Amino acid sequence: MSKKEGRGLSKEFLEDAASYLAPLIRRAGKMARDKWGKAEIKKYKEGRDLVTKIEIEIENFFKNKILSKWPEHGFYGEETRRINASSDFQWLIDPIDGTKYYVANAPLFYVHAALLFRNEPVLGVIYNPVSKQLFCASKGTGAYLNGKRILLKSPVKLGKAMVDVDIQGLIGKQAKEKKWLIEELSEIMKKCYRVRITSGALGIYIATGAIDAYVDLAGAKPQDLAARIIIMREAGCKAEYIETPFGKRLIASREPIFSGLKEILLK
């Protein structure tokens, strides 16, 4: 990493990083696809949350490749220890987003990689190894799907919106949070055309127009959301964290849907 890049963020650096990352994430996707349906479960974390051996291998693959090029950068994966936590540049990796789908032979899993600069997402790449769709965006350059610029159609009103909601569930939640989650989901369902609950599996497809909004009621981990956020923003959406009684929650959409969903969460 040059001194210039160490002090701040440049367009040239982001272009170099995106070019470096694209073949890595395709290779990681192939690693995941090759083990799809026959992945070895390494451990269970909580409830039905699990970790596969291939996830650890993919995460270590990214760590070795990224830190060999930018040794001063931070690295924050899901399954391995954090490195260089004080760096302005932080790489966030989710080796397989949708592990439970992955081990159950459902084609709803992705490889995520994102770069944060001073806690803001500035580069994001998401790869679907089954459809071979590569979503990529960096700050100020737009969002792309397999190299083609993403251009969204005209937005619809809240009452016509299809919304993907990540809510996880109510088990383990305190009574007040349960009540809040049920009320928020109910209001979204009352005011929107369709609601899909996919644990975020459709979230990235806001960039293609398959859904109109994404709402994270669950408080997903930053590794799950950072790449989505920059891709959504560069595709023309607002993607912001809203402060709620139970922590920050993400809303992503275009106007007027964004303001309508924000109003529901802030009530």
C-alpha cells in the first residue's frame, strides 16, 4: 500500500482493488460450488447456525490474498480472528452468506466481500456461484452486474412495493422486542404490496428491480450488509441505518418507499 493510499481514498486505489477482488471472489465462488451439497459441517454456533469447513477455507483464502497485497489493512471475517482492527481500511468477508441454504442444496447462497474506509463501505462485491452473477460497486462509480451498469426503472409507491424483510424470529427475544418486531412487520405488511421473508437472500436483487426495498429488522452482522449497502447506494437507492429502541436497523430503497418505511420504523 502506498503512502498516498494509507492517508486517504483515491479513485485509482478503488479501481485497483475492484480489479484485484473480482477474480478472487469468482475463485472463492467456485470453491463453494464445488462443495455444494457435500460440505463438511465444522461446528454449530447457536441453534441451527453452523459453520462449514469450506467457509473457513474461503475466509483464509481471502485473508491471505488481501493481506499479501495490503498488509496494513484490517481483515474482519465471520469465522477467523480479526486482524489490524485499528486500520482505516477494513475488509469484511462473509465466505458463504446463506449457509443453511447452502448445506440444504438450495441455490440461495453468496460470497460477500466489502471494503470499509473509516467505517463507511466504499467497495462491495457479491457473487452468486450458481447463477454466476457478480455484483460490484465502488464509491462514486455506479453499480454493475457482470460488467454491465445497473440502471433501475422508475420507482413505485409504497403501496405497490415488494419488500424483503429479514426478521429471523422471536425465539430468545425479550417481550418488548417481540412486541416491537410483530408490530413493525405488521405495519409493513399492511402498507406494502408484497412482503417476502427470506433472511436477506433476496436483498441484493433490489439492484435488479426484483424487489423494491430491503428492511433488516434482525440486526444483521456487518459482514452480511456492508457489500450490499455500497451496491444498493451506487445502484441509486438510499441505504441507511435507522436508530430504533432495539439498536440500528437498515432500510434500503428509493423514494418514496424509503421515507414510508422509515416512518414505520420511527413510530
